[in-house]
Amino acid sequence: MNLKPLLDRVVVRRVDSETVTEGGIFIPDAAAEKADQGVVLAVGPGKRNDKGEFNTINLSSNDRVIFGKHAGQSVKVDGEELLILKEEDILGVIN
């Protein structure tokens, strides 16, 4: 990937949401909401503190994360839609 995030930003690939409910009802793409989960592709070095040192981000590549539905900025890189989030926009990590 040719995208390196800066400071406390994280590059995430959205994970597709389910297209069929538990009851077997098909959800068309036009009605489906954007996924609020994704896989971390790249992590920036972190924010600088008052001493000028980086506070590292507690995430790594391939972590599966949850974020707000309207968080981050969508970008297209090499024809793939990715999301750039701030560390504070990530709500949790799924184990």
C-alpha cells in the first residue's frame, strides 16, 4: 500500500456488513448502512507530547476495530476505498 498515515492517524479497510439478516431477509446494497468495523492496514507514529516525544498508538496492522458510522475520511488508493481515522475515533478492538 502506498499510503502512510501521519501522527495519530490509522488507515482502515471497512469490513463488509451482512447482506442477509438472521431471519433470511436480503438487504440490498442501496439500503445497507456503511460498515462500522474494519481491519487496520497502517498506523502512524502517534501524537507528540510536550517533550516532543511520540506517544505510540496501541494498534497494529490486522487489528479488527470498531468506529463511529460517520468517523474519519474516505479516500481512494489504487482503486480501493479506505478510511483514515484518528486514534480517538476508534471505539474498540475486536479479539
